[in-house]
Amino acid sequence: MKILVTGATGYIGKRIIPLLIEQGHTVICAVRGKLRKEKRYSEEDNVQVIEVDFLNNDTLKNIPEDIDAAYYLIHSMSNSISSFQKMENDCAINFKLALEQTNCKQVIYLSGITNDTKLSTHLLSRKNVEKVLESSKYALTVFKTGIIVGSGSSSFEIIRDLVEKLPVMVAPKWLNTKTQPIAIRDVLTFLTRGLGDERLYNTSYDIFGPEILTYKELLLSFAKSRNLKRTIITFPIMTAQLSSYWLYFVTSTSYKLARTLVNSMGVEIIGNTSDINKILDVKPMSYDKALEFAFVKIKQNSIVSSWKDSFASGNQKKQISSKYINVPKYGCFKDIKEQKVLDDTRTFAKICAIGGENGWYYGTILWKIRGYIDKLVGGIGLRRGRTNKNTIKTGDALDFWRVLLIDEENKRLLLFAEMKLPGEAWLEFRVAKGKVYQRAIFRPKGLAGRLYWYSVFPFHGFIFKGMINKLANA
């Protein structure tokens, strides 16, 4: 079958594509910018990457007509709090209109469980998308989940941050809300086994794990699995805004995502029972088993995807596209350094390992201070780290940077700043012919941008010099 996968660079998309390839399908990966194309997909004969933005009608023509089925994995929960509902609606309408012009027989949509009488804006939006996607031209199959537990998932990472950082938690009352977590492995099993199954055409199913747990029980079970003793005290008068700030400052989530999650955490996510497990022969695993599998992946340093690598985890107002690879030459402040190296390959390997737990090789405390300052003014700080300690890919989050380009052949790494700045900033590394080249470029916005550059310039002098010296000594 020829399958269109939207949200191909998202948490679910990155995980389902390899499974579809293994099953012998031809996969069409829809991405908003080919900047984020996975290098390994270039080596697959049955994978095609197309550039499609479902908020831009001009790009819809790139969708081939001869597709057999499609996965709708687009969610906008991390975008603007005030506009994500309209964005999700518009994306769904444009997707539907585009798919109705193709040979598509089935659309599979991954949504959220919406059985409570009082739903958050986020969950109402998901419910609305389900209605929008219904069509007489193709069959719609909907799988609705609660929180997804797996290495790199937003739910897993937030729980991990809370448990590992706070021995005692004074937490909001929504910790007593009930939910039914499901392992990422089980979600992927439902999604792949439901493909092409005519029994599931024009149906909707809740999929969930075997246990009903409160968020407090999720935290305590996680602590037990890590041999950590934790005390949790619920504080009934903590407002949604305070709860959002609590998540924002303690965990790696952005404030926008924290606010969306808090609004949804007051809603019970309990699924309606059905015969879907029997139909697809799936036996969902327990929460503890899901945690066990997640930590196996973490220990093996083989996390396939992370919510942090979504562009929405940053603070930029516009979608980063390939235009940012062309670093501006004029109207910018620059700090350019070069240094001789003994081994080009080893030097570039060290460059590619920069950030996260490995640090920035020089002035680490100053990088941390800059991260704390960024967080205080509403930025993302250094909390995202990096998804994998050893490898790095185009599109990855790297502390408060985004990987715009990783070119192993030409030994070039280009980063774009996602911290709060009065302007735009790039950091570029390149190794060639026995030398390492390092460029920091800042394009200021107005007077504030110029004042910012001159205020940090004295620190750049020795931070960037120390960093390139460390790289040269790889």
C-alpha cells in the first residue's frame, strides 16, 4: 500500500514510519519543510518526502493522487494558546479537501479520549477535528488515547522531571484526577494493525491501558520504579495559572504546553470499553511495564523520537524553514574564530556531541546562568537538553538551540537560537583541511538588539575562544 503520513517529524510519526517500511508499504512523509527530512529515508527506495503545510493551500498539490491510506497525526497543542483550536480546525479542513482529490480509501486519526461531560479546549478541539475529517470519499478510523507513556513522550518526560527533581511536591488538586495511561508500543500496534482493516472503516475506538490511575499514583509508581522515596501534598487552591508556572519551572515543558496540559488534567480520561483489543489481538501492557520499556530505550541511548524535537517546543513565532540555513551576511554582528586541529574527524565528532549532559566544553556555569535567565523571562532555557547523547539530526532540539543543518560529509553543524532574544542568532561550526571554524552571528532587532549584543560581547570574547580551543584539542 502507498501510505501518506502527516506529522512525519512528530513523536508518533517518527516511530510509525519505520514500522510501515518494515511491513513493505511505500510511505509518503508529509513535512512542512524538507529541512527536517530524515537522512535515513533518503536511502529507502519506498520512502518519499513531500513538503506540505496544511495551513498553506498552495502546498497541497504536492500530495500524490495514488495514495491508498493516510495517517492524520497533526496536533497543535503546543502552539499559541489562543489560536491552536482554529489552527487544528483549518488543518483538518484542508487535509480533508486534499485527500478527497486522491484515491485514498482510509484515513486513520489519532485523537484523545473525550468521554467526560466537561472537556478542556484542547480535548474539544480534538473532538471537533474528528467530525471535520468525516467524509463520503474515504473511510475514517479514529483511535482515541489518554496519556501516552514511552521514552521521549511529553507525559513521560514531565513525570520524570517532577519525580527526579522534587523529593517533596506541593502539587495542584488535579493530581487526584483519574486517567488510563497507554504504552507507546501499544498505540503503534493499534495504528498499524488498523491499517486497511475494513472492519474498522468509519468507526471510533478508545484505546487505553488496563489500569485506572490518578496522576498522583502515576508519580508515585514512577518513583517506586526508580527506587525513590517521594512525598506528595495536594494544595486545593492552586489556580490553573499557578499550576502551569509550577510545571514550567520544574519540568522541561514550555509554558504554552504546560497551560494546555493543566487545562486537560482536570478532565477524567477514562475510556469506553469495546471489542477493539479482541479485533486487533492487542493486550495493552501495564503502566509499570511501559515504564520498564521506556527506561530500556533510555539506557540503550536509542530514543527514536522526543516531543522536545517538535518546533512547537521552542519560542519562535514562525515555522523555521530552509531560508534560515542561508545565514545573513549584512546587518549582523559576528564573532568569528578559527583554530588548527590535529584530526578533522575527531574534532567534528566532538562538535556533534556538544550540549545536553556533555555541556558546551567551556564556561559551562555561564551557559547555565544564561539558561536560567532565559527561563525567567519566559524562554526555554537549557532544560530540553538533547534527545541522544551520541547522535544528532537536522531538526533536533539542542538546549536552547535548534539544529538547522548537520552535514557529516562536509563537516558542518548549523544551529539557530530559540532562546528569548531581541533578534535572531546562529552558531555555526565547520571543520576542513586541518582547521575548525566557529561563527556566532546575531541579527539585531532595533535598538534593544544592539544593546543586547554589546552587553554580552565581553563574555563572548572568552567563552567562544575557550570553546574553540577545547574543540581543537579533541
